[in-house]
Amino acid sequence: FFVVIIFSSLGFLPLVKGSLLILCCAVSILCTALFLFKKRKTLALTSLLFPLVSIVFFWTISGQPVTGLPSYFINMIPIVSGYTEAMALKGNTREITIYIAASLALLLSVFLKANKDMPTRMFLVSIYFVFLFLSFKAGFVRHDGHALIAGTSILLAGISTFFILNNHISKLLIIPSMMASFYINTNYTTITSSALLNYTTSTFSASWSGIKNRITLKNWPRSIFDNALESLKSEANLPVLKGTSDIYSYNQSYLIASGNDWNPRPVFQSYSVYTPALAEMNKQHLVGRNAPDNIIFRVEPIDRNMPSTEDGASWPVLMTNYRPVLFKNNFLFLEKNKKIEDVRTSSLSVMDEKHKFGDIIELPVSDQLLFAKIEITPTIIGRLVSILFKPSQLQLKVELSSGVTKQYR
């Protein structure tokens, strides 16, 4: 019974956050292998089958068609695979060092001190390693407040060893994980006795408040949701447009709250369009039959990115097949032309060259808009670095015709 309950959660979590699929699959496979080795075939089948059953169950009761489940995971692949290079941020390297040291100490203590047979110890080390490694990536690839993920994970991993370490002396080996967690987390949040008490009590008080409101208040939480929409609507003050609309580069909540008919592109936030495949999907949406009638546009890059690299493949289409009709609240309103042109036939290639990093590239003189497609292929070592951690950022320096120089990611 308990195995069914526990492993059913492994089917629920990837629907909450897709990237958790890697961790859930690893846990399910490792547990299945251990149960098979122990000749517990029923438990092995349960640990393998019930995550799949629960995925279908929770997906269905959320109102989604079962036929859409494969597409959910397939379309997630470029989002997950391109994240590391595109969204990486530098941070405090001492946090990384301390986390790795504490993780190695924890793995060593589990292997040496767990009073188990060798296959079980290997299983425990493997499952701890997968959890700690994925937490490392989640916390330190985009090294800002995400580091709290790593800090909390190393603490949870340390606490859980109380259930498998076999003597009091070996349990002292979790102290490094507690110290690492404290060091990392205090760099991003206040940790005092009163703060910890507040975090704990607020978790339960919020749950209790939710239960009470659902029982005693009519139309809750719909009323809260409607009030939030009204607040966003007045804040953005977007007009209701004829036909369907989409908004660039993000701020989808403004468009939804405005009462417009939202026609989203496949990757509906431009800063997430960080692979050629994703860029092409959004571009094809604009040239297809279901292209939105209106575009609400604002240039708002994150992380000092080159502005035109965020949904950049769509910019020529937007400039060719849409026309500006209004500028309001720092948004440019574009309306689709009645006659749609093929951008490929209206463009001309003027340069096709190979360069090395550090080269200065002189653009040809032209009275037309110039768009560049830059193809950069990582080395095998570069790909390995991206898998294990993150590569260094690529920078682009631009000298404007005015002589002003700007540097972008």
C-alpha cells in the first residue's frame, strides 16, 4: 500500500514541473532494479508501473486529453536541453565548492556506514547521487535565488541519512550537509529562530486558511482570482482588440486579464526561445493559418541578452507581415496585413562567412535591415561541460554607427 502511494507521487511531480521527470524516472528505475535483485517482483512491478498509471490519472483529471501526454514530454526536450547554456548565471563559487564537498562527504558516509549489503549500498549511493547532482544543476546553473534549491536539498539529504546510518558516530557525518545548507541559504534569506518559526507556522496556517475558506466562503478562491485579474487589467490598461492577439516578449498575464482572445505562440515567453528548433516553431506559427491578428510588442530582454536574439527568427516576419497601428504604455501594437508575404522570397543573402571568436566582423553598407544568423557549434568538451555543469557565457560586442560600443550576452 505504501509503495503504491509513494510511487504514485512520481507520476504527479513531472506534471507540476516537467524537468522533475529525470529525477522521477531515475528513482523508479533504481528502485525497480533493487526490488528485482531482492526477488520482490510485486514491488518491482509496482515501482515501475504506478508512476505511469498516476501520470495518466492526474493528467486526465486535470482536464487534458490522454493523446496530448506524449506531446507534453516530447516538446519539453528542447526546453530542458537548451536551458543550461541559455539561462546560466554566475554566482558565488564558494557556495558551489561547499555544496560539492558536503555532497561527497554524504555519499561517502552512506557507502561506508550504511549497514547494508553491497547491492543495497550501491543503490543508496546511486539514488543520493542522482538527487544531489540534479539539485546541484537546479541550484547553480542559474546561480541566483535558485541556489536555495541546492541549499535545501543538501539539508534534506543529510536528514534522511538518519534512517539508514547504523550508529551515532556515523550520524555526525551529516553535520557538513547542515553547515553547507546554512551557508548557502543565509546568502539568500534570513535564517533566525523567529524566521524559521514563521516559515513553519505559515505553511500550516496557510493550508488551514485554505481549507476553512473553501468550506465557509462562497465562490472562493474564484473571487481571489477575479480580483487579481482586475488588478492586472487596470495596471496594463490594454485595449480589447478585434480578432486574436499575442504579446511579446512576456507579460502574458496582462493580455489574459485584458479580456483579449489570446492566441499564444508555441513557446509563449521569448526568453525561453533559446534553441533553433524553438525559434523555428514560433516563426512558423506567425506564417501559418492560425497566426494572431494582433501582436502587442515590447523589447524587454533578460540577463543583458542581445535583444534581437529573443524570438529573433520571428522579427523579420513581424516586420513584413504586420504593421504598427498604436504605441501605448510602452507597447507597440501591430496588426496583421491582409496580404501575407513569404519572408524568404523578400530577403537577400549578402554575407556568408566563417569566423573565430574574437574576430571583428564588418557589416556591409546597406539601406535595408540586416539580420544575422550565427551558427556556433560546441566542442565535445563543451557539450560535456554543459551536461556536468554550465559553459562560460558567450558575449557579443556591437559598435554602433554613432561609435558607441555595447556588449551583450
